[in-house]
Amino acid sequence: MNDNSNLFAKFAVNWRESATFLSTPEGARYTYEDVWRLSAQVAQSLRDIGLVPGERVSVQAEKSVDYLWLFLGCLRGGFVFHPLNPAYTRVELEYFFSDAEPALVIFDLNNSSQAGAVANKVGVPRTLTLGKDGSGTFRDGYQKAHADSTVLQCQASDMAALLYSSGTTGQPKGIPLTHGNISVNATELRDAWGFTKSDVLLHALPMFHTHGLFIALNCTFMSGSAVRYLSRFDPDSVIDEFHNASVMMGVPTYYTRLLGSNRLNAEVCRSIRLFTSGSAPLREDTFIEFETRTGHRIVERYGMSETVILTSNPLDGPRKPGTVGIPLPSVELRIVDERGVALPNDNVGRIQVRGPNVFSEYWRKPEKTAEDFTSDGFFDTGDQGRTDADGYVSIVGRAKDLIISGGLNVYPIEVEQTLNECDAIVDSAVIGVPHNDFGEAVVAIIVLDENALFDEDQIRAFARERLASFKLPKKIITVAELPRNTMGKVQKNLLRDEYKNILGSS
């Protein structure tokens, strides 16, 4: 098994059969021996219905324990796992199924997207059902299957998963991740974050996304540690479970909601050795307040579907607020200008990366692959950032979010960080909108503290003391909440579309 590049085989060498792999607050418990058996049954059940290695298995289902067995069974059998957000609509699913061409779609009958009907419409040959409680024809099938001990021999270059970009600037792009891409990243994260067999990961993340599926769980699989598995994130439920865990991974929204509880303090966190945050920028004031309340400095890191994790603040060493740390050992990272010339420290430019964790091409889009990869093999992330003298990376924003006003660059995150320092503001998003004179103008959309009154002049005065005049918002809009996706990222494309005419013909 040691010469097998199958990701499942890489995981399994770290397992102890009798050790606990997963437990739930409801009382369920599974050992690694159970993982071996159940994943074998899933892999065999997929073979039994006619799937062959390399074929895609598209899944639109809620988080469940059976979802895990499906993921592992696909790895084991060499089938390509294609997770989909349960919030996707019929129209979105029609695109995904048509593009991915799955041999099997597994879906929740209770989901309003009616994935089964969409699958039939586009000609997917097989469908199975998987409910939130695990019930359905998927479970019925694998429970009857023989537990074949075979782990398919794979090359590191064989595809393990097919993910899709968010599609905020056009149709989503398929991102094939190989067994090798995921394996090297899982190993480096295990080592970077100090995972051992004694750890217990508190898992409250969704399963359709890289964060919950690959980043969090792969550290567990690669170390033979355990998982405390929650169906969803709820602040009180998570705090209740802290004493059963040693590591928690979350998105920034999780931490702001935990800070909203008066139960959060150092005592309830005493068994936790590590908190990590990702998928969206962590506000510096959140970082500081969390440390003040709990004594823990959150480890912020940086990654994306195309690369899994690229950088992380260190487990041992300075964890700098406002940065996403240093590149992992196998990752080459550079900051370049618009001509592709590498920039020195403290200069803002495009972030480009290269390494064995980075995907090699978009799914069936050679023209987009050629566009996003440089001639020397670096992937252009589309993010803007800088490095400091110690090699720590700071993300300034997406390249497409950059505002060019009167020929001057305005980085939204800088304006947002300034606005968020204002006591009256609890959240903000800064966008560029069309302007007849400047080309683009800065507009701020803010969420006020529930006890604050909107005083635009006061907010402008606050910002004017801290920002150059060309960075000041031409318009400030208040909303009850900012639109975010399931991983906590502000959907600025929606804001730009909604407010594109807010300045009229100014």
C-alpha cells in the first residue's frame, strides 16, 4: 500500500483500528475500523451499479455521517467526488451536471432544487438519494454491499475531486484536484498545525466546501486523530462542545458570533490548543478581542479551491494580525506587478503561486488555463497582496475588487479596516461604482451597531482623519446585513450590481 498514491491509502497508514474516529453530541461513535469497513462497502456499492474509476459522482446533500462515508468511498474506489452546495438552484445544477457529466448524482429529496429531476433532464444515467439523517437509496445500497478491502491503485496525477469556482465573474470553472495535490497539502498542514493522534477536531463547517471537506478533515485523516462532528454551527452548541475538543477551525463569522456570547472566556476554551480561521479575511479587531477574551491567538491562513492551503501563520512563532502567515514548505509565492515583474517586500501586486498542491488545469477550459498560468508555471490567484520583511503575506483584496478612481488605486480592504474601527460600525464592504468624472468612485455599505444612529458626517470625519481624500467614500449606505455566501465571504458582485447607478451621472 505504501507505493499507492491513492489519497485514501495515504490516510489509512496513520489509522489505528480501535481508535475513535468520529463522535457526535447525539451519542454516535465510529472507530477507524468502522471507517475502513464502511468506505469499502461504499466503494463496492458504486462498482456494483456500474461506475468505473475516473467517473464523477455529483453530490448535493446536507451534512451527515453518511456524506463522509461517500467521500471516502469515492477516494478508495478511484471515483471523482464532486460536492455541490445545497443552496444551488435548478438552473445552477443544470450547468454543473452538464459540465461535469457525472455518472451518478446523489441528492436530498427534500431539497427544493429537485436535483433528481435536473439530473434526468440532462441525461445523468444514475441517481441515488441521501437525506440529512443519512436515509435514502444510497445507504440502502452500501449497507448491502460486500466490504471489499481493495484500495484502487492511483497515480498522484489522477483526479480525486472536482470543485467549481464561485462564478462571480462569469460561469463557474471546474477545478480538478488530484490525489497528489490533496495529499501533499494534508501532510504539510498536519505538520504545520501540530496534529497528533491525541487531537480532537471540533467540526461545525459545511461539507460541500474545501474548508470543511479537505482542510479540516484531512488533518484528522492524515494524523489518525478524532472528530467531534456537529451538524451545523451554532455558538452555544459549539461552546458546549469545547471541552470535548482540542482544535477548532472556522470562518470569521463563526468567531464574531462566538464573541457575541457572554459565555465565551478562557475557562470554556481551556482544552482547545488551536483555533484557525479562513475562507474570508479575519478582521483585526476580531483577532484582538478573541485573544483578550480567551487568551488564544487565532491562526489565520490563506487558500482557495485551486490550491487548498497556501500560507499559514505559524503554530510556534509570531501570529501577526492582519496577515495570513508564511507559505507552506512546498509553496512558491511571489508578488508581481501588471507586467509580471516580481516586486520587493511591502509593495502591493498580484499573488502568484507554484507547487505540488496547485491544480494544473481547469476542467475542459484550456483557454482559461492558458490565461491564468504564467509561462514558468505560476498560477495567478487573482488576489492582490504584499509580503513583509519576515515573509508574512497580507491580502489586500481580489484584483477584480480593486477600485481605480481618478487613476489612483484604492484597495477596499484598507477602507473597510478603517471604517470598522469606528464604534458605530460593526461591518462594512467597500465597492467601486461607475462615475462620469473619476471612472470609478468609492462607495461604502455599512452595518451599524444596534445602538448607533446613522450620522454620515461623523463617519466621514472619522474616515477623513485616517485616509487620503481619494480613498474616502463618495456615498455611505446602511444595510441590516451584508450579503455573504455560506463560507462568510461578502458577495461584492451582488453589491456592485445593486448600487451600480447609485451616483447617477455625478
